[in-house]
Amino acid sequence: MEQRPPTPTEIARRPEAADPRLDLLAGSIDLHLGRIRFVHPRDPAALLYEDDVAADQAYPPYWAELWPSGIELAHAVSERDWTGTYAVELGCGLGLPAVAAALAGARVLATDRSADALAFAAVNAEQNGTSIETARCSWDEPEELVGRGPFGLVLASDVLYGQRNVDQMHTLLPRLVGDGGQVWIADPERPLSGEFLDAARARWASVRTSPTRLPKVWIHRLTRTG
């Protein structure tokens, strides 16, 4: 017997699908300053793409992934005392580097184009006994972010994918840091990272690359003045 299709009334009575942003996993990572806890969506692939109407583009929910570069950047940041430093994380995602910087004494602004990312970053800071500021921003229109600087420390992890991102980083980063300011970028050997570093050496007083605990993740440190 052929099964009849459901009626509109039957469809309306179905329970709504659970919000995948609320289906969470809890985790922790060990840093120099101790263990920090965080939560993240169990299935990032179930999240919807977010539309940037102005740019007419849709962005995958990369923010919800637990990226090795973010973990290694948080670990490196936690090695120092950042008391008195004004720091910003670009494309913060779950906000682990931002949380690490705040726990190490920095005043931190976490930024992302995704409002959901900012909510998770703030929650992850709170459950570790600290707080961060958050701001939604696009690298296409960074004037508000630039106006909140200059920053002593700019953090970013795994952002050197795609020519558009690399070009935006070249334009944006010098506008964010003042004299003596630093940019730390964690990068998993993205194909365009070499091009980025070659151009950065001509624009920055110092460009240094350091290894992390993972063989294919590096931290590039750019300094405004020597």
C-alpha cells in the first residue's frame, strides 16, 4: 500500500528540530597557566551557513570547530604575562586564545563575523572565571574595529586560507597595532602562508616564525617596530 503524504496539520504538530547550537560538548585544554574549560557544538556541520548580505557571500560555520591552530595559539599566549596589554582576537571562533590572554592579564576584545561565535567565546571566558569584550565585525568594513585600537597584541589562528583573507590581513593588521605592537598568527602551513610572510617582511620591522607542539603548526610573530 502506498503511504499517503502527511497533512499540513500533521506537519505542524511535529516537534521542532533541536537547535544544533545547543547540542554541546564540553572539553578542556592544558595551558601554562593551568587547565581551561570550554564548550562547543557537537556537530558543526549541522549548523547553518551565515550570510553576509553586503558581500553577497555565505560563510561556513568554521567558528564552531576546535582547530589545532587555536589550541596552539592559546598555549603560546599563556606562556607570558600580558598584564596591562590591550589585545584583540580576529575571527575568534570559540575564543580559546582570547580566554588565555585574559587569564594572563590582558584586556581582550574578541571579534568575529558570527554572533554565535561571540556568544560561545564569552561563555567560555566566563566559565574560566574571566571576561572578555566582544564585537561583531567584518574585515571588509573594519573601521569600527580600527577605531577601538591601537592594540598591543593582535591574535589570529588559521586565517591565511584564500587570497581574499591574505589580502585583507595585509591591509588590516598594520592599522590595528601601534609602535611596539605585536601580531601573533597561528598557521597550519596553509599554501598561501609563504606568500603572506614574504610580503610581511617588507612591511614589518620584525617577522619571526616559531614552532609549536605540533609539527605542522607554526606561530608567525610580526612586530611593528624593532
